[in-house]
Amino acid sequence: MKIKLLAIGKTDDPHLHTLIESYQNRLKHYVSFELEIIPDLKKAKNLSERQQKEKEGLLILKRLQATDHLVLLDEKGKEFRSVQFADFLQKKMNSGCKQVVFVIGGPYGFSEAVYQKASAKVSFSKMTFSHQMIRLFVVEQVYRGFSILKNEPYHHE
């Protein structure tokens, strides 16, 4: 199985970028992982919220394969404890899923077309995090999930 994280806009903070890269390198021992950045929309300030979601939605959908299992990072999604998230990853692997694609949407969330295509919605918290920080959290939790599945000492309950 492969895992991809799609995110809109680049990470400006060099400290976050370094941490994200660190966890990406750790993940190589467990799974094929890719972080793909969708560039910010040009002249987004001239677009309505709906228009921005629609344009971002088209860019997201263009990057998906028909067999991808699309998981939206959404405030209304299911919340997991880390062990439950590891089980979620294990179930995806057991199901024969070729690629799981986690998506971090733009500032207004996702278009209806993206919601329709999604297989699942996951929330990392009821709190709101910056789009740059949540990237780190996703990569770290995927790493944590695989370390749990391998019974390694990274995670403590």
C-alpha cells in the first residue's frame, strides 16, 4: 500500500518543513509515502468562498486515481485515538487498497465534488490548526500508527 498526503499551499516555516521531512524519512521503513503540494490559487482574494472550494476541488480530483481511497482531513470527521488510527491503517492494508490519499483542504474546506468522492473523513481534533501544522501532525500520526502496528517502542499508552 502507498500513502499520499495532498495539501494546498506550501509550508513557509522552515522548522515545520524540517520536522515533516524527518517523519517522511522515518516512514520509508514502513510504507511508500509521498507529500504532494498543490500550489495556492492565483488571485484567490478575488474569488468567493464557493469558487475557491470549487477550483481547489478540481485540482484535488485531478491528482487522484480511480482506485485511490480518499480520506479528507475534516473537522466533522471521525476522531481516533492513536491505536485506533493504527487499526484504521491496518484495515486499509488488509483490504488490498493500493493507495490511501489523505487531503488537507484549503481555508474553506472542500467542494461538494470532493466530499462525494471521499471514502472517509478524519478529524485530528475539535480544535483548528494551521494548514502547515496539520501536515506535520498527519505525517507523525501515520508514522506512529506504523510503529504501533510493528510493536515498536515509539508509542506509549
